[in-house]
Amino acid sequence: MNRDKQAVLQELLVLRCRRGDRRAFDELIGLWQERLFYFIRRLVGSEADAWDVLQQTWLKAFRGIKTLQAVERLPVWLYTIARRSVQSHWRSDYREAARHDEEADMAQLPAEEEPEAFDDAEQVHLGLSRISTAHREVLTLHFLENFSLQEMSEVLEVSPGTVKSRLFYAKRALRATMESKEDVR
């Protein structure tokens, strides 16, 4: 039931935004800012860059809110804008990062010093930072937003089969990264 209330609230906010209600857009930002930032932060190099990309995401969303045809597709629409903003960031500021190898070999990842003790969330965040960007994207959408394969394929602009494959390999890569860190201790 709570999910239904949120969906109705989002639909009303989008409708108000379409009519030019800036307070409604501020409320929409309040609902989505943290989740979008988390997604973007997993894909860019620094927190400052993530805030810049998030700002670009909101600017594009503000300009394009009237083009959103199906209000129930708001989450997919926002994540697609965020992902495209990240890609734009890569192209403009980090050309080398845009050419990353999507299926990076785990042995090629740089080793970093880390504290002795972690709680589970810290281990997951560290593990996410050590896998490829394509893997981080799919895991974040899967676990943070609980998106379906179809929704993830729309955000990532790849086929559902590719999403399924990436998800399989991403889980395996994250597990391997986390297990290798546990063995070191």
C-alpha cells in the first residue's frame, strides 16, 4: 500500500511540474536526490564530480519533464537521464574512463590499502569500487531500485539478455572481490 501512495504522489508531482510548479519539482528532487546520487556516485571518480553530474541530471529532467509520457515510468526516465549525464561527463572530462574495459579482469584492478575491520556495508561499497563500471551500474539498479531486467535494459540501453549476463557476471565479480579481501585478513 505504501508503494501505491508513493506512486500517486509522484504522479501528482509530475503533473504539477508539467504545469510549471517549481515547488513540485523541488519536492520531486527531495524524493529522488539521494537515490540518484548513490547511483551516480558509483559511476564517477569523486564526490564533487558526482554532485556536478547530479546537477546536470536535474537540469535535464527539469527541461524535459513535459516530454515524460508515462508518469509511472518516472524512475526509469530519471535513471536514464542520470546515466546519460554520467556518460556525458566521461566524454567531456575523462575520455580515457569512457574507454574502459567493461569486462575488466579482476587481476588488473589496483590493490588499495584498507582498514582491518569492515561492517558488511563497507565491504560491499569497497567491492563495488573494485569492479567495472558496467557491473556497478547493473548491481546498483538491481539492488537499490529493484528494477526488472526490462527496466534495466531501458536505462542501460542494452538488450535484456545483455543485462541478465552483466548481472550474472557482476554478482560473481563482487563476490570474488569480497572473498579475496576476506582471505587477506
